[in-house]
Amino acid sequence: MLLSQNLIIFPLIVAFLVALIATPISIKIAWKLGLIDDPDKRKHPAKLHQKAIPRAGVIPIWVALVTASFIFLPIDKYLVGILIGATILLILGILDDKYDLNPYLRLGGCLLAAGIVVLIGIRIFFITNPLGGIIEFSQPLAIILALLWISFLANITNWSSGFDGQLSGIVVIAALTIAFLSFRYSADITQWPVTILAAITAGAFLGFLPYNFFPQKIMPGYGGGTLAGFLLAVLAILSTAKIGTLVVVLGIPLIDAFYSIIRRLLAKRSPVWGDRGHLHHKILDDWGWGKRRAAFFYWGITALLGILALNLRSIQKFYTIVMLVLIIGILLLWFNFFSTYLNRSDRAKHSKT
């Protein structure tokens, strides 16, 4: 019991309290520095808010991460590399909050942050084969896979910051899933820092959540979204390469992102430029759900997938991912084709009458 408190509860509480205190201060800083998302001045098709809102959510999350890490984690090359990467995303996020950076420039910043942690030795040397056994990778391939995985998840996770509380709740659940997973191996002291860092990540976003939930007083911004994905991606590698577990937990945002990329490429558009075609846009626009209800929906599905991920074998995780691909694909087909057809039919009927 004492061990679980040291590894999960105390780091989570400290990160939570630091973020809870730092967020209202960050809101004031954002207003003073002009780190604001004003829909009247910054036109974007994916926008769902109607008034100006501070964008500097990365600041309190970063402060909570660094503070709790220095208290609870040993200062070694891995922690230093992770915090340097996080700091790069902090700077990148603040610059984007202020100047709306080009998406390709932001992608380059994510690759730089990922490159730092890969340079200090965080790499994907193997993954579990869902059909049995282990798939091992050579040193060059392990470097490339880690670089792509971290930078990809950092950007994809940011795509799930579409409305109030969506991202923060998902990250809390995903980080706690990794914390509980690595805690299973608490007899192995090499897993203790992973459990602690996962708990810190959950606590930081949990402390930010009350200000980000509907009606949000601050947004995660690009920095907050990419920092979330960056930390989760690194944690998945460090927790004995449990990448499959994280893919299951983040099933909805990951599959939605893949469908979005395919949809944009088929339309001959850049996959990195945002639009209003994500699943959460369809739920809010076509189903008419409110942001609070939609947030609980995303959190509930993510929590269910987290519980499943902790109890499924590799082959079962694979089947779960396939099932999610089919379900979300059917949903998106419905939103993009069938519901549009029905709406047109209704309009045609009304025009005749």
C-alpha cells in the first residue's frame, strides 16, 4: 500500500495541485501577452467556440510536470531528455499561441523534441506480435520507429483538443492506464520511474481540467496537445514497449486521425491542415450534442478501452483495434454520406410542400 502511494498517489496529487494553482495564473499571463484564440480574428474551419479564450494551456501543464518530476524522479539522462523535449514543445506552443505558426514548422518542432529523447536512448527495439512472439528491430530501425511514433502521436493527440475538456480527460485516463500497467511490474524497480511519470502526467492534466472543462476558461493550445501526445508516446515505450495498449486506449482519436488523413489526401489536400471533418465535429454538428455531453462520451469510451487494454492479451487487443476501425468507419460514413443524403431528402420534401 505504501509503495502504491509513493508511485502513484503522491506524485499525482502534487502535479494536480501545482497545475490547479498555476492555471489561473497562466490565464492572466495569456491575456497580458496576447496568447488568445479569438474566432473573430483567427478564422479556422475547426473552431467550435464563439468568444476569445486564452490558448496557453501548455504553461501550467509544463510547470506541474517539471515541479513534480524534480520532486519524485531521479535526475538521470532520461528525465533530462524528456524535460528538454517537453520544454521545446512549451516554447513551440507559446509561439504558436501568439503567431499561429505554419503546420509544417510545428511538425518540425515535434520532430526535434522527439529527436532529443531518441538521442538519449528511448527507442523501440521490439513490439509484441499479436499472433505470438516478439518482433525485434535493429538499431537504425528502432531509432526511426521511435522518432515517427513520438512525433506522430504528439500531433495526433493534439487533434483531440477540439472542444472543452475533450483532450484533458482523455489524457488523464490514458496516463492512469499506463501507470496501472507499469505498476503491475512494481517488483522491477526499473519500472518505478515510468509509473511515477505516468501519474505526474495524469495529475498535471487533471489539475488543468477544471479550467478547461465546459465552459472552458483556457485551451490546451498546440503546445498542450502535443505535450500530451509526446509524454504518452514516451511512456508507452518506457513501459516495456506497451505501444499496443496505448493504441487501444487512444483508439477513437487515433482511428479518427487516420480516417482524416485519408480523407484529406483523397481530396488532394494537405493532411496537416485542419478542417471540420473530425468525429467530434460530426457528433456536435450532426447529432446536436452539447460539449459537456460529448466530453463525457469521449471520456467514457476511453475509460472502457483503458480497462479492456489492462486485461486483454495481444491478439485480443488486435481484434479490439480492428473492431474500433470498423465501428468508427461506419460512423464516419454515416455522418459524411447517409446523414447528408437524408438531410437533402428532407429539404427537397419541404421545398415541394
